[in-house]
Amino acid sequence: MKKSGELDVRGTLVRVVKIGGEDYVCLTDMAKLRSEDPSFTINHWMRNRMTIEYLGLWETLYNPDFKPAEFGRFREQCGLNTFVLSPTKWIMATNAIGIVAQAGRHGGTFARNDIAFKFAAWLSVEFELYLVKEFQRLKAKEQELLGWSAKRELAKINYRIHTDAIKGNLIPAQVSRAQMNIIYASEADVLNVALFGMTHRQWQAANPELEGNQRDYATIDQLICISNMENINAVMINDGIPQPQRLKKLNEIAIQQMRILSEVEGRKFLK
């Protein structure tokens, strides 16, 4: 269990944790809104027929290991004055995954967000609305961090491109002398030939059924490589290097970078 955030719902702090890659919201924190004994409040909610019906349906939809027979027994017993149901009893009997009970100082009862929203609504409709709003804010913040992580990983890959040694076989084919003698109409085609081995027009002729250009069908490694080549080509143009020499140099760079990128194993843009 890993804490992924905390929701401030009108002064009530509610923990959110990651369990198995899924968000679980702390019912114990929310229950303190109703009484000083959160366990009593949660147990009281769980003995409600509508709660049991909802939990059973949720587990049926999302949990292939759910035990419907045990769920049926609870459904028969609910409504009786002697009926008591705790999170631990529910989990042990039905093999439920929607609710998790964690012991210890920082433990408590946690539930998947849709179940937690149901509990919040039972406590207070107003509290539920503010909880959902705060949860959405937390998820939006996580998405921003994921975007930052992706950019950071790209920067790390680019750093390796400029520092790693070249080993192994060549990835793009080396440009021929005939290709070097051609004066290309656009700088885009210089890059296309250096990396893909053909101009845009040649690619269209070879792929009449496809729309766009070869860059639209490039891999992430090729896109990273061509982005670097664009910067290098701009520097060489400013230095007055003739196009044939630039093409030869860019092709060498493409071979080097694609070889390095092909050896980068286990890249994870979103952690």
C-alpha cells in the first residue's frame, strides 16, 4: 500500500492510497465526520441492505474470484436486528477486493473510489460532492506529473544519445554516392533520406495506399532521432556546409543514434 495523495474535503483530510495500481480512498478518515468511532460508523453502513446489494454487484462486475454464495447469505441476513457486518468479515467471507482493511497505526478501511463515493453520499450528499471534486483535482495533478515524467525520460534518452559509445550493427542504411550527388528541393527531404533512405515523393510512390508522410508512421525512436537531426542540420546550414556533406554527416548521426536507441531497454515513460 502506497500513499498517493490526501484530499482536503472541507477540513476533513482523507487519504488516498495505491493498492495493486488502483486508487483506494480511506473510509476511516471519512467516518470520523459522523462519530469518534469510525469502525462503528462503517459497520453500520455495511449492514444496510442497499450497501450489501451495491457491494455484491460491484464485486460481481470487477472481481472474478468473488464468492456469490457467501454474498447471498449476507443478503438474506441483512435487516435482522442481530445482523452485524464488518469490512474484515465481508472480505474474508466473499474474497472481496473493493474494500481493504489495513491494520496498524496508519491503517484503516479503504475502498475503491466508486464505493468510497457511495459511502460519502450515505454520510452526507454535500460531503460526497466535495469529495468527488477533490478526487478529480488529485487525478488532474497526477496527469500533469505523468506528462512531466515523460518529458524527463525523453531528456534522459537524448542525453544518452550524445554520450554513449557506438557498438554493433548499423540501423539505417548508409546513403549511396548517387543519393549524395542529388540536390534536394527541401531540407525535410535531406533528413528523410538520411534516416528513412528515401524522399517524401519516393515514399508516396512506394506506399500509395497510405496518407500523410513517412514521419506519420515513424516509431518513437525515429521521431526522437529526427528531432535531434533537425537541430544539428540547422547548425550545419549556419556554418555554410554544403548539402551533400550535410547529408552524409546526418546519415552517420542517424545510424549512431538509432543504434543507441535500439539498445535502450526497459524504457518506461510513465512510472
